[in-house]
Amino acid sequence: MLGHAVRARMTGGLVGLLLAAGTCAVTVIPASPASADAVRDQEMWVLDMVHAPAAWPITQGQHVIVAVIDSGVFPSVSDLAGSVIKGPDLSGVTTPQSDTSWGVHGTWMASLIAGHGHGDGSSGIEGVAPASHVLSIRVVTGLVRREFGQIVVHEAMHAWLVQHRFPSLPEPLCEGLCQAMSYRYIRRHMAEPRARLMARHIRESPDPVYGGGFRAVRASALEHGFENVIDHVRRTGRLP
Ligand SMILES: [Zn+2]
């Protein structure tokens, strides 16, 4: 359930950011110059995919504050320096900020949103809105790699459904398909006890949308094959 809660928050944050970016065109700032930074080069395809460089001449998120409701954000990271507003710690635990697991995931997320690089700005991580600020609200203590991967796969499936022009789907079917993709991902790592536990959580979730949706998709996939189910849903908006 933690994964669902975090996922909803992450998605909400991104939607909020997009809405904010769409309505807050204020000062025109030219896009950053091309860089020779390897980290920057590796992330550019993602920024290009969401057309961030095309949006930057219109807005880079200045005057926008994005709440990062996550595991905390390190304000001293060079690519986020000056862009982090410290909010409350609602996690219910007292892990010190010096702990190596403190804020790792939250800082990743904040960098993807508001990273502005370092030096003259041409090195390091650039976010989709490099002139925005993030408000760090700590509510969880971190996400291990498999949980993070599972969430990414789930959200990527949502994007894929939109990109491939699936019809509007009932929520249990839409979430069920995304959970089914997460399940396929986690099944590749069943040698890990944590992955087996996560797979069980997906299978047995009492949530009617996520759990019920997944079980309906899985039953259909076992009968017809996953690819056939995907093809049928795309054509009809329903499970075969
Ligand atoms: Zn979803």
C-alpha cells in the first residue's frame, strides 16, 4: 500500500508541476547552452521526450513551488543548491539526516523536478523545471530499488497506454494493466525475498481497483495470453 500511496503522491506532484508550468509563463529565460557533461548527456533523452527544452524558453518554473512528499531532500546537493525549502518531517521516525539512507529517493525526485546543474549550470542534473523550488515534506523513510523499479514500470505503463491511444478505460482495468506490468517486472527478481513479498502484495491486495483490477487482468492473461489481452483492450476497451 505504501507503494500506491507514494505513487499517487508522485503522480500528483508531476501533474501539479505540469499544470503550474502551463499557467505560469512569466519571465522568458533562454534555454541552457549545450553541455559536454556526461551525466547531463545521459539524461537528455528523457528531457527531450517530455519536450522540456522546447518549454524552457517559455518557462523554467520560476515562482513555482513543487511539494516533494517523499523521503526528504538534501538541500546541500550542488544541483539543488538554493532550490530546496525545508518542510515538516511527518515520517514518524527520527532518522538523522546524516544516515546514508536519509532522503535518497526524495533527492532523486527533487533533482528530476528542480535540478539546475552546477558550475555555470551546464554540468550535473537538470530537472524539467530548473528555476522552480521544491518544498520537501518527509513522510516515508526511503524506497528500496525493487519498489522504485516497480513504481517506474507501473507509471511507464500508464504513459504507454496513452501513447498508444488506448480508449478511456475503467479505473480497475487501467490500474490492473499497470499492476500486471509491475508484476511481470517483479517476477524477474523472485530470487530476492523482498521481491517475492512484493509480488504477493500485488496478487493479494484487497484494494478493489489495484488488487481486483490486477486479478481480473491476470486471469484473462492466463487464459488468452498477455499480448492478446493488450491487443483486445486496445481495440475494445474491455478484457476478452
Ligand atoms: Zn496507476
